[in-house]
Amino acid sequence: MKIKSIKCVPLRGATAKGGWSNELKPEDSLHTLIEVVTETGLTGIGSVFTSSDLVEGSLQILNPLFIGESALEGQRLRECAEQSQFWRGRGGAITHTLSGIDIALWDILGKSTNQSVGVLLGGKYRNKIKPYASLLFEVPEKLEAVMQPALESGFKGIKLGWGLFGRQSSKMDEAMVKKAREILGDRSLMVDAGGSDGCWPNTYKWAINTADMLKDYGVDWFEEPLRPDDIFSYKKLREHSRVPISGCEVLTRRQSFLPWITEGAVDYIQPDVTKVGGISEQHKIAWYAYDFGIECIPHGWNTAVGLAADLQLVSAIPTANWVEYMRGNPYIDDLWLNTPKIDADGYLDIPNEPGLGINWNYDNIEKFSGILLKENY
Ligand SMILES: [Mg+2]
């Protein structure tokens, strides 16, 4: 089964806020879907965490490496493509775009063998997983309105991040966390400083003091408390913090994760399947981490396709407790036909159908992209 074409499908018009100091507008292109079509008409869908301009440019370089090749040998094609692009964007737009192609090829492999991606990754350790709702911090008076819809949907854990946290005062940080804990009761609370924000002002001393405060409110983990490249401070912080430390959502390529894992810089590692190089890379990172006692909790601030890939991944690693679920993002909520429901215990079923196991809402994909995709051509 040969690859016939690879299409760039930009999502625009409902791009969600990221909490960044340089905030996005709804019409900004930040997430781009990829459609891979085979000669038999079977298709797969992937997602890329970058603008459609960069994906279009990357596809000009990558298309000749994929078109006419076997759609069932995605890992080899992805690896060869990346190794051939040392001088043309490897680790950047090329790797981001390869993420989308890789996810789509896993989807095709699953559909053509009638197996879920989780089975093809070696087998399913679980059929359900707890999602946590990922939300942006607001001032204490506004937090209830931000958090209540997630609690009504059945989430048993909420992560609050970015906004004013770490950007105004330690007093404000504690007031927001205190209010969130009151609202949540004994449900799980995670805190994401968003240290990958541009010009993040805080360093180790702020992070260790803040970690101490978070421990008093029973926070499950403290995410991105430091600049994303500062592995030296992360190692110290992980050693001395009384709450678990998480990070690495901005890294690409499995090799970049190795020092963070082998040197013990985090307790939880958070590769993003839509930028790290796809399911193939994310799966390897999760296993490297597992062997060093670090749990993989996929970064999910992307699209429904990214979440679908994460669900398959967490089914196929021995230890997994959470997936990130970005609440209220139309590129997640509106792209499924069979939107996954959270059960009474706070779990999501992991699809068992072939490939990613999702029925996509092609009308809504067309609404955001202007491009009509199909399951089969
Ligand atoms: Mg984060």
C-alpha cells in the first residue's frame, strides 16, 4: 500500500488562548492537521503543533521522501526523513511536521491491519485512563467559573497554569492555589507555571519556595517551574522539591529527552506527540523514562488528533495514570463525532477500534480549514 499524497490542513478561526505573554488570536495558525492518502484510497490523519506556513514548507522537502513509499513502514520512513534533514530544520519545523505524518501513518497501519494503535505498539496495559482538565489560571474571584464546567463534566483532576502564576507575586500565586484547592476538595490539583513562556523571569530560589507552598495544598505536580533549557536547575529542584516536578513539553526528537531522563531532571516527562516526532518518538521516550522510574504524561495542549494519539500511547506503557485534556478548545471538542465521555470514576475509555479509533467530524474539520477530508477516497 503506497503513499499517494500528503495534505496540509490548517486549523483557523478558533485557536485557543495559550496563556502566553504574546497571546494568540483565534485566526492565528498554530495547529495544522495532516492527511495522508494511500493508493487504495485509505487515509490517515495526523496533527502538527505549528503554523500551516511552516508545514507547507516542510512538506515541500518531505513529500519526495514519502510519496510512493510503503504506507505500512512509517517508523522507517520517519527515521530516514529526519536523519536526512540535519541541515534543513531537523528538530524544528521538519520534526514537527514529521509528527503529523507519523501519527497519520500509524492510523493507516491500524486501519489496514484492523488493529488499534495500542495493540500495534506492543499491547494494551489498560483500556481506560484518567484525563485531567487543563485550564488557564485566573484571579481567585474568577476561578470557580473557570473550573466548574470541568467538574460538571466529571474530571477528577484539574491542572491550572500560566496566567498570573509566577508573574505577579507569591501572594497572588498562593491565593489562586488556595482557592483552587477549596473548589476541588479532595480531587487532584496540578500547577503549571509555564516556564517556557518568553523571558520567564523566575529561577531556582523562586521555584523551590513555590514548590514548598504547593506541597501545603497537596498539589500532585509542579510543571515547568523553570526555563525549559535549564536542566542544571531542574536537577537541583527535582532533588530538593517536596512535590514532583514535570516538564519537557517543548522538546523535540527522542535524543533531546535522554539527559533529562538519565540525569533525573524531572519526575514526570511530558512529550507532545504533535511536535516530538509523532507516536514513534513519544513511545520510545515513554519507555526510556519508564526504565528510569519517570512517568510519561503526554502534553495535550493541541488537538483531538493529538489526544487520540495520546490515548493509544498511554494504553501501551506499563505505568500511566493521566492524559492531559484541554477543556473548551474547539479543535479538541468539535473534531470528534463520538466525543469521549468521562465515566463516574473519572476515566475515559481508550478506543479499541482500528488505528486511532476515532470517527472524525469532517464537517467541522472543513469549517476550520476549508478542506473536506474523507475516511476513504
Ligand atoms: Mg505545560
